[in-house]
Amino acid sequence: MFLTRPLCLAILLLILLPLGALDFWDEAPVDVLASELAGAMDDQELLGQVLLLGYQGASASRDILRLIGRRNTGGIKIFGWNVKDLPTLAEAVSRMQRESQTTRFRIPLLVVTDQEGGWVRHVRSGTSETPGNLALGASNIPQDAYLTGYYIGLEMKALGINMNFAPTVDIYTNPEAHIIGPRAFGDDPVRTGVLATAFFKGMDASGVIATAKHFPGHGNADADSHSALPIIPADWDTLWTTDLVPYRLLIREEIPAIMSGHLAFPNITGNLTPASLSSQMIRELTREKMGFQGIIVTDDLIMEGVQHLPYDTATITRLALEAGNDLILISRPPELHERIYILLLDYMKNHPEFRETVRESARRVLELKLRYLKREDAVPLYPALENLDRLIPAADGSDFFTDHAFRSVTPLRGDIPFPLPETTGSVLMVSQYDEFFEEGQKFFPGADRFSFSYAPFYYAENSELRRFQRAVRGYDTILFCLANPNSLEMLKTLESFPGRVQVFSVLTPLYLTQVPWVKRALALYGTSKASFFAGFSASTGIYNPPGVLPLSVNLRGD
């Protein structure tokens, strides 16, 4: 007589699970307990587990606590607007996790944020500012990527954040991909895969769940999926041999989570359906062809990349689940969360196949929680406020990130050190960052400053351009920090400047392609004090910068 798989599971459960009420904290094999929990849940509990919700303010709001306690919400997303200071954040996390332990199965929350390092850091107050992924590509040392993921993970762990939307593994092939830029490791797929794998392994060693994003690849998009649906012209062969290479490596190394992006690939799918809502991209490609066994989480469904569709958000959520996503990110507002619950619960009652889809996604989410939140080194549910000052920034992390900043500085144009005369004459430092001025003053104590606004992002105000043109008159040397399209417009006004212009490029150095007349330039990538200090040290000959540009574009100028 042969036993069916369900019957075998039932026998195992009788043997392995304790008598009494079923509980997340029971001692049992992960796959067995995840299946039993999912099988015992009602529709509301199943649906709750596949929703990842944002909340308002710095403290745990009454709305989110009610959704956790009554609706069995599976995860909470920490955004920048939730971070007043670290103790308040840690207390909010504790309060929300305590609420999760009042539910029937005592299933803890996934507590998630975006802490990529470098440019994107949703938890900024007191945490380490790393040189960023493009700097990791410039040093091209897997151990640098491993330790970056590890130290970021340790800081998140101290706050009770158990999942991170990092690493970003988009291949930086389109110079117009401003929203990716320095978040990428470079434009080489294999290098990206190797460094991303090292980053993931470091984060995993800290106990934090890593998430590769933005599947299947945002690096060739000339639009930002926050404000539009990027339409990417790649064909299948191009996608497989470029954007998907890091995912193929990471899946082989058992990355636990992947984020699906709001990106259209009409030459592959035949339509403009975002990848995040495409069964062809999610279920068929990720699960069936690439063999991914972890969870797939959507990018925020409030983004215009999906909100432009002629559906309400509840319908978009349903489509995302039907496409094969397991965890659905919806940032705000609270009243929308409740509406989604009500509409999808009704749909589950009338569509058994959809209920089974939700149950299977909930099982995957539960399995992820059981694997990570019950580890010996698991992220604590209730972070200790008294330890925050000791644990953040991470011990030894500051020294490491400073060392990495020095390793990543890349000479782009001109001899290093820059050929300065015995006296530089009058010097003007120009930047959008106070840290640039603070570190530059250590090397050029008599320099003057010209500060201008970081925003708006894509253009400079005419009034600021006129103010800048007046300010540069009479100076012999300008030390210019180039960061974005706004600062690029300012720099372009210096083409006829009679003195010396030295450019310190931060974030992405691709803007230098538009100013071939610049003769002296370094790429620093990061915008921390350590990155600026390393840049000024290199420019004045204190050390020889070893970084190599992780992009195949020619930035040498004339």
C-alpha cells in the first residue's frame, strides 16, 4: 500500500507536533509546520500573511496595530517617514511584534525596509552611510560586498528589522536610468552577480533576509517606475544574458526573496503588462524556468508603474497574486488597506482557485519566517533600546566603510594628484552637500563656498544659475561636486571659465560624458564624509586611488 503525500504529512504532524493549539513556535520541521499552519488558517488569516503594509508616522499607529491584531497582517514596511529617531523606531517595531503575538497562531511580522547603503537608506538616523554599490563595483572585491551586507544587516538587526530590500542587482546599461545609477554594481552582469551574491551572503550571516531587486531588471529603463511605467525594448536573448545573469547566480545560491518590478517588456510578453503583474514573467520565468523556491514580493503597488492601469488597487493586488507574487507591498493609506482586505476576502469566498493561490503564497511566507525568525541568531522581535548606541553604527563598520571609500575612488581625467601650483590662488568649492565643504576645508582652509539646492532633481533654477555665474568671477580654482542633472547644468556654465576646474563626481559619473571639456575629474561614488575625505586625499596626492570604473563607457573626455 502506497501512502499519498498529504497522508504522509498528516502522519508526520501527529508524530512531530505537540498536542494542543497549533503555534508558530512549535518544534517541527519547517516545511511541515508551514503547511500545517497554512492549512489551519481561515481566509482572513491567509490573506493577512501575504500583505506587507506601510504605516503613518513614527510610532505604531492605532490603524496598523488593529490590522496586525485583527487581520493577521504578515509584514510591515519601514519607510523614511517612519524614522524620527532610532529609539522611537525600535519601540514601534517592538509594539507591532507584541501585537502579532496576540493572534491565534502567534506568527511574527516580517519587518522590512530599504537599506541598500549609499544613496538609498530609509533608516538614516545614526546608521552607517556606505560608499554604495557602484563603489563596490569600482573596488571589485567580493569581501567588500560581503562586509557591506554584513554591517548593514547588523544595524538592521539591532532595530528588529528582519528583512531588507537589498541588494539591487539591476545592470546599469542605460545612462538615462537615473533612478538606478549608483544603486547598481556596474554594467557587467557577471561582476554584478558575484558582488550581489557576496552582499547577500554577508547580510544572511547577520540574520537578516536579503531581497534581490528589481526583477527582471530596471537598469535599461529611461523612466522611473515610481512616476511612470518604464517600457524596456530588450528581447529574450538580451534579457537572459544580461539582466537575468545575477538572478541566475543568486537563485543557485538560494537567495530567499526577489522583488518584482513595475516594468514592461513588450518584445518578450507581447504587451505592456508590468512584469510585476505578468504570470509569464513571474510564475513561468521565475518559478518554472529559473527554479526559484523563495518568496516573490512586489514593489509598492501605489507606484505609478501599476497605478496607471484602469483598475482599483484591490484588483491590482489580486492580479499580482494571480501572477505568482507571494507578498504584496502597499505603502498607504490605512483606509486603502482595509478596503483591500474586504474586497479580496469576498473574492476568495467565491473563487476557490484564488483562495488556493493565496494559501500557497501564505505557505511560502510562513516557511521564510520559520527559516529565519527561529534561527539561533535570529533578529529579535523586541529590540533592546538600551543597546542601540552600542550596536549602531556597527562595531568596526565605520573603519571598514572608510577603508572601502579609499579603495573605490577612481581617477577619470587628468594626472593624480591634480597638478596644483605651489599656491592654488583663490579657491571656490561648489556643492549641494555640506559634507563636501567640511572635508574640503581640511585641505583648502582658505577656500570659499557656493552651496545650491539638491532639488529639483532634473533641472537647475534659472535664478541659481545666474547667482552661480556671478559668484565664480575672480576665482582661480573651482572644486566642483557633480552629483545629478541639476548640478550638471551648473557645471556646464563653467566651460568658458578661465581658471582651473576640478570635478569630484559622486553617485554616478556618467554625467561627465556631457562635459568633455573638463580636464580633471575623480569618481567618489559615495556622499559620506569618508568618501569626500578619500576624494580630497587622492586629489592632493596623499595616496594613489586604485578604483577602476565599473562601467564600459569612455569618460576620458577630449
